[in-house]
Amino acid sequence: MRKTWEEVAICAQVFEASQGEYFIKFDDDDALTPEFLEKTVKVLDENKNVDFVCTNHWVIDKDSKRIESATKENAIRWGKDQLKQGIIEDLDWQTFYYQSLQVGSTLFRYSCLKEVDYMNPKADGCEDFDLLVRLALVGKVGYFLPEYLMEYRFHGGQTSLGQNLHFLKAKLHCIDSYKFSNQELEEKRKIKLASTQQDLGLRLVEKGETQEGRELLTASKQVLGASKRVDLGLLMSYLPLNLRQLILQVFRQLKPKDYTEKVRSQPIRNMKNGLLIDGIWHDQWYDTKSTGGRFVRQQSQFRHKITGEGKDGFKAESNRYHLYVSYACPWAHRTLIFRAIKGLEDMISVSVVHWFMGEFGWTFEPGEGVISDPIHNAKYLYEVYTKAESKYTGRVTVPILWDKKLILLLIMNHQKLSECLTVHSMILVRNLETIIQKH
């Protein structure tokens, strides 16, 4: 999506503040596979002359589902199916003409980005394309790894797919600023510049910026020659604005959808968060009107503590407690991190709900990363809550900790849970040291 100048400045500040040898940039709605860093870092460690490693990527839809047909079409469209593993010999052609590489699926050496001043503010809207081309122009070395190690989401907010004015103006600026020593590629640059002038000219005519639109259409015609598209644009520039817009809208509707538009037009599954009322599930969203649009967190109803002495009946014991989390919840991440750091992975078992929260809230529907519930064999997480309190009223959230010994839900507050995990680990370590000393 288009970023504000403030956001562009923040991106630059983040880059400047970064430390370390490697750097990656990708959108927050895209994803890396678990193997991405392992495999790309290995290439850079073994090939000191390589400045960045680009991988292939999956196409995913709005619901994060991998679309194999669109992934294949995408690879063919951008020529990735023709790239072999290894150093990219024609990097200038691949970055500028074929546009086969993508920043989001690439791991860079920080030093090579620093050398070209990272992102160009004037390229905002097509900054990824511009960055790769500039790296090629200064002679940097790229390496292609044909494995699918990143997930790229198609959505309606992507400026390049929408061909909006902001993107087209940035693209025109970038293409006009390049100069290739390869004569054939330089001729391709001039043609691409004229094609972009044509696209921008038509959009300006549609918006009502008639004079500038005509000038760009006329300039493109001098390079590309006569075309029905340019002639139509120039003709429309003399029509009333509403009629221009209607004509172009009709043309867009008649144009067959390509694989990107098919993926982006798929209906999205609505994320929901219902609640239990007297133990009965209700598909009911938060009452944000009563809070003026603010999110108000409910008070945790289960707030028992784990102690070394077992005060209140909850003693730190191995294999007594079971943790329920979601990988889609940052608060649940905290408890998983604590569980790992404190060495409790073999002492506290865990279940992971499906990432998608549907009409019945968190579920144990089979899916990537899901770990079913071995305690209650629950289908929905709310069933765990009703096992603890049959008349429970409130939201069903993660993380939660279940006491297998007393058969009840202990904690549903991530901060208190993290504190208890710390106490749990300290007591277990102390007990282990006592056993070792006795023997």
C-alpha cells in the first residue's frame, strides 16, 4: 500500500538503526517459511562474493492459503521458472526487464544496501523494483535459490496492481533515471519508459488532468508509434470527465481477469471473536460503541498462582500443567518464549489452536502447526473453558494454563502466566539440585 512520507522516513530510520550483517525487508502481511534464514544465510556464508540471495515464493490468498496454480503462473509470468540455482549472470536484465526477483523473498548483506543508500524516497510506490535495479547498476552480485521459501499475499491494496497515479509517477521517475551500458537493454528501457508514459497519461486523462495526460500520450506515441490505445486516450481527453471514466470502467470490466485478480477477488473469511454467556457460545463481536471505539480488555476470571510450596493447592510440578496457545496471538508467543527459555518444554505440555478464528472462535481444526487437545479432545477452545466453569461468561482467549491434577483452568492472563512459568522453572531447578546433592 502507499506509505505516507512519515512512514517512509520511519523505514529509513529502522534501516539506519539496524545492526548485524544481514537485512531483510518484507510486508507485514507476507511470511517467511521456517527454512528461509537457514538456507539463505548458508549461501551468503559460503559465497563471500554474493551480495544478496533471492528465493522463489508461494502466492497466498487473503486467508493465507497457498494457491498452487497462481504460484505456477506467477513463476512463468516473471521468468522465475527459467532461472537456475546459482549466481545470476544477467542481473540487470532480471531486475529491470524481466522483474523476476522480489525484495520480500531476498536476504541482503547490510553493507550492499548501505552502499546504495537503501530506499530512494522518490521511488515510493515501486521502491522494491528500484532497489534491485540500482544494485544491479553498481555491479552487485545476486544469487537465485529456486526453493519456495516465502509467502506473498495478493490483495487489493497493492499499488502496482492498481496502477494508480502515485505508483505510475514513481515508476516513471525511476525508469527515466536509469542508464544501461548494454545497448539492447537501454533500448528496452526507452520502450518501457514510453509504455509507462502511456499508462500514466491514460490515468491522468481519466482523473481530469487533461493537458498533462495528452502530453504523456503524445510523447509515448513518438517512441511506440501509433496505437489504438493512445488514439482512444487522446480522443477521450476531449469528452466530458464522467463519460471518460465510464468508458474506461467498461473496458476494465470486459478485460479477462488474470491469476492475480482471481486470487485477490476471492471472498475473505471473516475473523470473528464470540463469547460464552452462561456457558453457551454466542457469535458476538465486541461492543465498541459503548467504549467509543476503544478496545477494553476483560478482567481475567482465572488468576490462580503456582508456588513452590503449593500454596492454594497449585504446586510447581513437572507434567502437571498444560498450555493452550495460538501462533496468531502475540501474547501467547510470550508464554511460548518463556516456556522455552526456562527449560520447561518437557515439563509443560502444549496445544496449539488453528490460526483462523471463525464463528466458533479458536478451533482445533486440522491445519499447519495445529496441535490437538490431548486433555479434553476439544474441537473448540471454548469447550476447555466450560470444562473449568460450566456457566462461564466472557471471551475465550489464549494463552491459558490447565491443571491436569485438579482438573481446572488456572490462568488466562499472559503476564501472570509468564510469572508463574518463571516460578515453576526456579522451583523445579532447585528441586533437581537437591536431588543431585543427595546422590
